[in-house]
Amino acid sequence: MNIIANEIGSEETLLFLTVGDEKEAGLFLLAGSVEAVENLGPRVAELLEGKGAGKRGRYQGKATKMSRRGEVQALLQEFISQQRDEA
């Protein structure tokens, strides 16, 4: 996942990548601006019923409920919409 994030390499892009079973456990990575990742990373981990840690615009962790990725997507879309409205 880090290789993909490195290839895209832009802090302007908010990335949410996952690997693992579609319904059960897996790994996730949230990458983007430091501010966005610090704000959203712990919330993503909570939604996925997992744990993680972050630094320098990346937050990665383990999740036990990958079936809740849709809820994470909604959270991220809401965040992006709010950022656009403020700009």
C-alpha cells in the first residue's frame, strides 16, 4: 500500500487503501495532508473497529470490520466536501 501511496505522492490527494478480506479483517492506509490524516486517521480506525498509528501524512493500521469501508468512504467524502466549501 505504501508503494502505491508513494507513486501517487501528492499531499493534495487523500488516499484510502485497503487490503484483506472484503467482510472481515484487513489492513488500511490513509494518506494525504498532515492535517487531514491527523483528523481522520483515528476516526477511520474506529469505524473499521481497528487500531493504527500515523505520522507525516500517513495513518495505517489493522481493521477487524472491513465491511464498514462504505462508512469510511462517506466520512472521507464529507470531509472533502467541507474542504471545498471552505476554499
